[in-house]
Amino acid sequence: MRPSTPFRPLLPITLIIFTHLSSGAVAADAEYVGMNKCAGCHQEQVSAWQGSHHDLAMQEATADTVLGDFDNATFNYFGNTSRFFRKDGAYYVNTDGADGEPADFEIKYAFGVEPLQQYLIAFDDGRLQALPIAWDTRPRAEGGQKWFHLYPNEEIRHGDPLHWTGPNQNWNFMCAECHSTNLKRNYDKSSNSYNTTWSEINVACEACHGPGIQHVRWAKENGEHKDGLGLQVDLSRSGAWTMNQSTGIAQNNSSRESAQTETCARCHARRIALSEDYQHGRPLINTYRPRVLLQNLYYADGQIQDEVYVYGSFLQSKMYASGVVCSDCHDPHSLQLKAEGNRLCASCHLPANFDTPQHHFHKPGSAAAQCVNCHMPARLYMVHDARRDHSFRVPRPDLSERVDAPDVCTDCHQGRSAQWAAGVIEERSGGTSVRPPHFGVAIDAGRRGSLDAESRLNELVNNNAYPAIARATGATLLGGYLSPLTIQTLANLLKDEDPLIRVNALSALEGLDPRLKVQLAAELLDDAERAVRIEAANLLADAPGDLLNKEQRSAFGKAIDDYIEVQENNADRAESWTNLGNLYLRLGSAAKAIDQYQHAIELDPGYTPAYANLADLHRSEQRDADAERVLQQAMARMPDAASLHHAYGLMLVRQRKLDQAVEELKRAVEIEPGNVRFRYVYAVGLSSIGDNNGAITELELANEIRPVDRDVLIALINFHQQMGNLDRARYYAENLVKSAPWNRDAQALLQRLSD
């Protein structure tokens, strides 16, 4: 598995794609007045901001800003030597380009400042590309002051999706929005180039507070005639904190404030951008879709795994539920913590109750006695950048062992087991062995496909005591367990007040009959939030038009237009063209779909889904020669893409070239051994050439990976029954009933095998 990428990953719906400006460029939007104007009245705040990570988020490459060694320093990476040097007052690197040949590239910008600094290289088409060889800015005593590669353990050459010249390291898409102020994308589809404007090169005042012109006018008018000081969003902290002496925890008398947290979340969240028309003060989900606790992003218990930033973990916390906002702990201008060590936590948690050995079980003053080391464990990203989990979780070694998640106790007490740690906590907590229920058990069951997954997920999403992001995650997972009970549950979730739950409940309905989808989702075509509307439109794209009434057809048309606009705003990404291809195909326009898939391939020849979808479309139109041409072209470029071998194997099955087909299906399983669908199809292929024993072996391996998979269970029942293994057939029939107790056919099958 590749390590975490230094920027946001590829996403199916993305936006905010910007580009390079010359020094001092001014955005066309005159509503932004600039930091210098703010400093006239807010010198204290500007002084605190100067030198902060926001201030230094992006800088022109000069002697004052570049921290790396460009004095003919060299760095070797899998036999490739890069050289860093200066010429004519500018900074350069000699390294491998897109063609794999070494060349000189000028460094235009320094990117970030601590604990590492990256460097951006400009191209004639307006792209800025981030070099993966970064400078470790930590002191030498801490192992810093040296060049290092962000992917140190694997060789990345030209043509690799993670090569620095490719789309995945493109500043315009991956980084720009959150490192500068008022970026405006000007991407030209016809020339595949950029010409973008910004107001300020860094993250300045108006990045958070919004355009300042109305506030300036308010100030000039001596504070008259403007509500809210003329600001688009009020980020102030209202309400008062008082200590609850019985619990030792402070309480706030205000309702939960979302404006500040969601403003920060615009950049401090793993999310999909839906529009560049961000409006300060509006709900985040109007222009972004936050990612929920998906596999490979978060562990099942919600701990951070991939580079997910802060928002998704913070939403899980009791702090968030109690009304805590970012500025309660962080100075919003300097970005520094408001106090050091346990003194910060003591502002809301009485030290007499919590900063004691009776609570933390460790020697006072030791590193282990620091609150954050148990409740906010850190994880390294970009090799050296430690980031803390903001879910403020209570250590649960019993849960970590159950759902295969990190355990903060044994991270320090190495050589000990999670079971040992759980026993110590039980003993020192007065012998209490019962731990409160946790949503992680249901999410883990849903991911694994255990036989009780459906019931656990239904319990999770119906429990309002769990965080909304956990319930939204459960809703997404329920899409793999559609049954009469689950469908009713999802129908109820479509009415939930939290739009994050509504949008993820919609995504779970993809497998339903179009008529039922219309019954459940049509009313969300005019939902208040854009993310919900376009998800509803995409869900209903293949529904016959006569199922919608006049008002619904109008709402559907507007929502589809909105969805298309989101994709077209991302016209420099192959994902968006593929999304459009999928949409047009579902709308019944195969010719349009082919055009979109082909453009996606032209734009990014390494984007696998476009090839697979195009080949499948050709196959559906009985154009096997075209399908084969597309797949062979793709496999020549990406020989280790499992989905391509799987698709090619299916095509060979249709051509009755069974021996060749089985080899391709086998290759897909070898590349992705955990893919249950690939393994199931491979097993069917083995059976088609007479290898029933091999088929059973593959199916049983698939069943171990995902016990609830009904196709696998039915195949195992049939194969064992055909071979006279009635006990094994009954065993799998019993599991089928457990996985689908509502299914009368499954019950009848078990009854027949038991007679």
C-alpha cells in the first residue's frame, strides 16, 4: 500500500482548481480588500498572524523564504540523483521530468515552512507541480536539515500516478485553495491550461472572514447601517464557560456554534469540493461534501488513518457535541495553542479531577501523564509531520483489539497486548469490566461483511446518541445490506435533519429498483443543500421519466444541471469526465458517454476507471473488438491494474475463450486478493473449465473475507450440494439465513437441505 500522499487524494467529484500568478497579481473580485487594509484597524491580530503557518503557507522562492540547501546539494532516490543549485539569482533542481530524462527546473515557490518545506515548479501551461523531494526543516539534532523523499519506501518513476509531473502532484488541484486567498480558477478546456487569479498568495484575513469591503464601509460610516459589522460571517465566540463542580468539566451556556468550526473545516477537512462559489457563513455542505469514516481513511473506531486532517475526527468528539470550537484551544491568528501542556486542558477540566495519577495512571509530569498523549494520539504524515487525532477519545484497548485499530496504550507499552492494557484499566478503574457501546463495532462489522452486520448497522444509524458522522458512515455501509428493514431505515434517514446523513443515505440506495428509488428520493431533488440535491439527481438518472410528476421533473432537471456544472467545473480532472460519462450512459446517451470516457483517457492516460467503463460500454453494444482494443491499451500502460484484468477476463468469457479468461481472472485476484467479487468470478470461471474443487477453495476464501456475501454463499451451497457435501451445504445455508433472515427463499433452501 502506498503511504499517505502529501496532498488531497483523487476524488470522484472535485472542484477548486487554480493556477500560477505572477507576483503581486490582483484578483478580479474587488470585494476583497487585502490584509494591508485590515491592518489599519486590526494591528494586534495582523501582528499575531505574521509568521504563522497561514502567513507562510505559500511564498515566492527567494533567499528569505527558501529553507532548503541549494548549494549544489544532491539527493539520491533509487539510483536517481537530483541536484539542487542556484543560477542567476534563481533556485533550480535537476531531476527526472515527465519523460524520465533529467532536466533543469526552476523553483518558483516555497510551499509550507514546518516541519518540512516543499517546492513548486511552474510550467508554460499554468500548472504548478509539487516536487516530492522536500526539505526537512527540523533542527539537525532532531534529524532534520536534510533532503528527503515523501515516498521513501517505493520507487516512483515517470508514468507512475504519483510522479511529480502528474495530476496527483498538481498544485492547482491538490493544494491551491487552502494555501492562498480568493483563488479563482480559470481553466481552459480547449488548451488544457490555466490562468488563475488570487488576492493574496497566503492564507490572509479574508480567507476566513470573507470579503472585507462591506466591513470597511461600515467602519467608514462609524458603525452605522450595517448588521453584523458588515462581515459575511461572524466567527466570534459567544456564550460563557462555567465549571460544573460535580463533574469537573466546564459547560457553555450557548447553543453549539457551527460557523467557526465549519469555516475552518473548509480547509481542515477531507472533503469533495462541489463548487468554487464558496459563501462564507453558509453550511459547509452547500459547497463541499465531507468524507465520512470510510475504510482506508479512518479505522473502524474512527481513529485517523490516512491524511484526513481534523474535521472528521473532531465531529466524533464530546467536545464538539458540547459546543467547543477551534478558537477555544487555538489562537485563530497566530495558530498557537492558548496554553502549553496540560494547562490547556485544565481550562475546561479540573486538574484535581483529571491531572492526577488516579486518572491517568502515570507518574505526574511525565510524557505519559500529558493529556494529549492518551486522548489525542499523533500519526505521522509526509514522513515527518505528526498530526493529532481530534476525536479526544478515551483509550479503549478492548475495542482496538476487537476492530483491529491502533491502541494508544500498547503504542507506548510495546511488547504488551491490548488485552493486558484493558485488564490494567479495569483493575485501576475499580474492577468495572463493562465498557460503553461504541459505533466502531458496527462499522467494523459492516466493512467485514460479518453475518450480524446488517442488524448492527441498523442499530447504529437509529441511535441519535452516536455522532452524526458515525451514523452517516453506517448509512453508507447499509448500501451493501439492502433488505426490507434496511430500506425502511434508509427511508427514515432521508428525513434526518443533518444533511450529511441524508446525502449518505441516498448513496446507499443505488442498488434499488428505479421505481422504488423514485418513491424514496424524489422529494430530495429540491433539498436545501446542493450536495443532497445532486446526489438525488445522480441516483435517479436511470429512472424512467414518467415516474416523476411535473414538479419533480423540473426539480430533477435543475439538479442534473447542477451536477453537470460541478463536473464541468472540474474539467481538468479525468474523474469528472468519467462521472459525466457514467451520467450520460444512465440517461440513455451512449454516444455522449463514449465521448466523455475518451476525453478522460486523453486527459489522464493513467486513469483506470475510464478505460474499464469505456470497454464495458463497447461490450454492451456488441463491439467486442473495440472493447478488447481499449483494455489492451490500458493494460499495456497499467499492467498491475486488477480491474482491467478482471474486465478483460469477462470479455474473454463472452468470447468463450475460457482458458485465457480464467488466467486473466486469476491475475486480478493475485493483484487484489481481498476483492471478494474478483475471487467469486474467478471461482465461477474455474468451475466453467471443470475445476470445481478449485472453485470451492476460492469461494471459501471469499467467504472468510466477507461472510455475508450472498452470491458467494449461494455458490458454496450449490457446489457442495452438487458434490454431495450436504453438511457443508447446510452450514452455508444456515449462514445465508443468518445474513438475510427476511429472505423466504433462503429459509426454504435451508429447509430442503435439512429434510
